[in-house]
Amino acid sequence: MNDKRSIPSKRDLEELRRIAKDCNLTYTAHMPLDINLGSGVENKRKSSIDKVVSLMNHLYTLKPYSYIFHLNLTKVAEKNIKRWRDRVNDSLRGVLRKTECSSKKISIENLDYHFRYIEDIVVKIISQYV
């Protein structure tokens, strides 16, 4: 999210809304890859939450079908998976509280670890923030 050029302007959002309406489309919103909701560095994790909340609020007018998150598992975090899972859990819950977004609109795309690492967290969150 450091590159503001990749974030649609209000004018772009208006055009995207018009296109969606005219063509009967829905959108998904990929959260930036540079966020780290499981970071062991507290200010980095909080900054990531703030970025996600800001972007979700900005894109809200598009009424995305889903917000897609990448819960990056670094080599350092992999050494203590329980603590990483706790931080991811806290971060996702924080995002949902701050955005009032339904958990059913959250998708997890994991590219570098097995989903079983976070499956129970995702299931619990989905059932609580509907």
C-alpha cells in the first residue's frame, strides 16, 4: 500500500461503480501484499491493520463481493507458529471490529503454507462476525 498509484481515486471508484452497474459485475478487493497481520513487530502489525481498515473503507462504495487477505508466514514467524496464529487472529478480529465488515466477505489466499495452520481461526471468526 506504499504505492498510492495502485489505489483507485474517488473518480476511478465512481467509474468502476458505473461499469459494475452497467455490466452487472461484482468486484473482489485484494489487500496489499506488503501488509503483515501476523508480524511479531507490534507497530508493523498495527500499521498493517490500519492500512487494511483504511483501504477497506475506501473501497466500500464498490460493495466488494470479497476482501482477499494474504496472511504472510515469514521464516521467523514459522519458528513459533502459535504466536503467529495468535497475532493473525487478533489482527483479523481487529479489522472486522474497525470496519464492521461481515466476516463472510473475508477470503484468505495462502500461497506458502498449508491452510490447516489457520483453518480453525478462520472458521471461528466467520461464525462470530457474520
